[in-house]
Amino acid sequence: MCRKRLLPVLVCTLALVLARPALSSPVYDDYYRWFTLSFDASLYLAQYADLRAAFGQDANDPWVQIKLLQHWFPYGIQEGRRASSDFDVRFYVSRYLDLQAFFGADMEGAWIHWMAYGIDEGRRGSAEFDVRSYLGAYPDLEAAFGTNYRAAWEHWLTYGIQEGRRGSPEFDVQFYLDEYPDLRAAFAGDFEAAFEHWVAQGIREGRRGSSEFDAWFYLNQYPDLAAAFALDYQAALKHWVVHGIQEGRRGSLEFDASFYLDEYPDLAAAFGADHQAALEHWVHYGSHERRRGSSFGFLYSLQNESFATNCAEVDNIQAVFRSDTTTLPQFAIRATHPRYLGAQVTDNCGADFTGCSVAERAASGFAASALVSCSERYNDGTNVLSVCTDSNWWRPGTMTVRVPAGGFAAHFLKLNRKIDDANSWPEVLVLYQDGNLRLKPHAPAGRSDVCFGSSVVIGPTDIVSAARPYSEISEVAFDSKTLCLTLSYVAGGTSRLCLDVNRSEANLRVESAHALAEPFAVFRSMWVGKGLADADTVESFDSTGDPILSGWDYSRGPGWRFSRRVLSSHNTSAPDLEVTLGRGISLPPY
């Protein structure tokens, strides 16, 4: 396509001349340059089945590109078709009353206005790109361009999209890839391809492009919109951007502009009832300042049900996640290296039974290697999955682990994944039949591996009838393409766990569908004393850190971090864990 430089400028210019031999615009000298920036043949072709039928499927073919360009200008543009990430002519006209009055149904005239005047005026051309918001989000761009909106627009098209920058409060391409494992597998770090998918397919399928807007939620929240738009998710998005946000309508569970302004007097004083300004403040600042974007996360609680021990192999730290609603949260577990970890820190991943009684040693769950048998059941050169049995397993059943080769009985499974820049396949995840999951990132450069440490029980968890919490799994299905595990529980219901891992962190997104009579997760760890712990501090949006054993009893919020602030002699390199509820929510950095 022209913007991707698949056609020489000469050919693009020739195509423009073929498409429109005579131009009366006074900005003709710059017209073809703007044109080549704003026309994306691949995006244009991907959106419209009739064009694919007429011109073929290959948007990389120069002659197909010329045909598409000839179609778009003047036919496609006048029909209101979209041909770029930055501009949607129907959105543009609906956004501005003066343009509606002047141009009416003249879509070509509206596009020429955008190119000649609208960009320089800082007007907004689509739900996905708002030049003023773009500059406000990135100090480096604001310093470079000031109020030169055209230069910022050209930066977005030339560099910003592929750098993964966020072009508007309503769409965040990095969120989009993080949210959907199939897209991560298909596009990896190709943000431009992911952006194209969003415009051509994603929003039409009802996918989410940010934590601030969920088309499915929006339509279900407002019956008048459901009646007007049915399942037209694209129309729902446009309505929210053009009308809904300023009407005080809520776009998602995770963000409510009215709540945000009511919660913070300084914002109400600054913005009044300007919900759009509140949204932009949230995206650029509030979400990073421990501010609350809605009451959503605070419908979930964390209860401290820990007890003291002298045994480093007993998980005496138990933090229980519960819901005050009938809604199960989607949540994320993030494992990061402890702050003190460096290449020179001496590691210790071995068991330590020094302070353990005979009963505690038996209850620890540690199995002698002679009692465990593991078999590799899947290996694609990057991912290796093994199933294991333990003759001393504490629960009565096994789970069936399903891989392409079939189903295999196991008490736990292990997933190894290759480090991108090394010839090494360390373990990154272990999932037990009792619902316990351990997670860790790849080792940082200079280290060969790191330890496992704390765990999380995922699913409808029984914390009463046994010595330790459990949520028994009957079956696990492994999808190697998306790196997802689908868990089926003995008690009924499912959870889907999708993994992403690198040298800095491991991220696990959890989507569950099961009854809420029991806790939906339990964090488990160990604390004996200072310097002998797998976690020593719990941190939330409301607290910068409390001692994990007895410094707190109960907490509400959308996320918690369980970390170590003191170097530990036990599982020294084991990661800190962060659990956040909802989509796109993250705790502030350390």
C-alpha cells in the first residue's frame, strides 16, 4: 500500500492521477503526499467483501492497490467507506455539527475538509485516533510537536502505530493483543496488523480495544442503545465516543466517568461535568496514580486467613479472594522478579525442613523424587508439556490432560517454554490437580533459571473441608497455538488460562465460568520471619505495603501485589505475584 511504501511514490501519484485527473483544491501541491499517508489498501480490502470479490485477496499486489485506490477515490469515499486507521468519514461528520450542516451527505467534501483543515485544527477523525489526546499522552511528542497537529498526525501514521502507542482513550493496541491470545499468536508484536484486525474485524465481532470501553457491556447496560443498534458493536463504539461519554454513560465495568468525578473533588473542580476530560485524565494519569476508575474492583475482597509457622515448607499465608456480587471477575496473575534480584545474588531453590515438625513435613506436599513420574506429552520446539503422577498425592483423583496426542491422567502438569534469545527451555508454569498453580518468568540475563515460590488456587475453592485450599480439576485442555489451558472442575464450571512469558515477567489471564458459592481464588505462600519468606508484604491500591502475616485483615480493591522487600534465604529468586481484577487494570510500579 502507499503508506507502507509498497508502491513507489511515482506509482502512487500515477494512481492518484488515474483516480482523479482534475483537482480544484488549492492544496494540490501537498494533496498526493497526504493521500498516500491516509490510504491503506490492506485495511480497505480487509473491510469489504465486495472489493475482495472484485479485485482479489492480495493487497500487496501493486495493481490491486491501484485498483483499490481508483475505487476509493472517488467512489468509496463518497459511499462513506473507510480506508485508513486515522480517518473514518462517517465518524468525522457525525462528530461535528458544523460539518453536518455544511457537508450533509457529501462525504468527499468532508474528507477534503479533513485533509485541508481538520487535521490542522486538531479535529478528531476516528474513534481510534485523537491527535490532541495523542500529544497529551506522550510528553516526548508534545515537546517535539507542540500544537503542530499535522506533524503529530504524520508521526502517528509513520511511527506511532507500529511502536504500539495509544492513539485515543478508546483504543489501545497493546491492550488488544494482551486481551486475546489468538491475536497475540497471529500478530506477535506487529501492532499495525493488530490495528488493522481491530478495524476490519475485531470491533465488528464485539471484541474489546481498551479497558474503558466494552461494546457488549455498553449495549446491555442501556436498553435504548440495544434497541437502536442491536448487535452493531461498531455503531455502539461510535455512539459512545460521539455522544455517550459526554452524556455520562458508562462504557465498561472498569471505568465510570461519573463515579470518577464524584470520587475525586480535585477532578470535579478541574473538569466540572466534562466526562471526556475525565476519561482522558484517567487514561493518561489516574490509572497510574492509584485512583479508582469505578466501583467495580471494590466489589471484590481479599481476606487474610493466614497462621504462624516455623516451617518454611508450609504455605501458612492464605489470602482468600471473594466476590460480593454474582459476577465472576476476569483477572490476571503477573509474576515478576523480586527487586533485589541481580546476577550476584546467591540462589537457593531447595527445600528447607529445619523448623518443621513431622506432621508439618508430611502436610507440606513435598514429594520425594522417587514418588513422582513425569512424561513429555507435547513438544513443538518452543513449548514442552509434561504430565506427572505422584504416588503420594493428597487428593483421591487425577485430572485428564488433553494434548494433540490424546488424554493422559496426571496429578500435575509442567509447561516449559524456550527463552527467545537462548537455547534453554525452563519451566514457567506448574498446575496441580487441586487447582494450585505456580508461575514464574524466564530468568533475567546472567542467570540460568529462577525458583518457583508462591502459588494461586484458581477456581471454586474449598477452604473448609481439608487441610489446605483446593479446587479439584477433572480435565485440562492445552492449546499450543494460543498457549492457553482450559480447566474443567469437579465441582462444575471452567476457567481459561492464557500465558505470556519473557525474561521480565510472566502474565496469566484468567476467564472463569463457575458458581460463586466459594472463593474464586486463594493466594498461598510462606512467611516464617524476616529473610525467610516467599512473600513478606501485601500491597493494594489503598496501601503501599503491609506485613503479609499480621499487618492486615481485610482489603477491597481491584488488585494486590504480594512481594518481598527483604532478601530471602528460601526460594531466593522466586517471583513476586500480582493479582488484578478486571481488564486493563494494573497496580502502580514499585
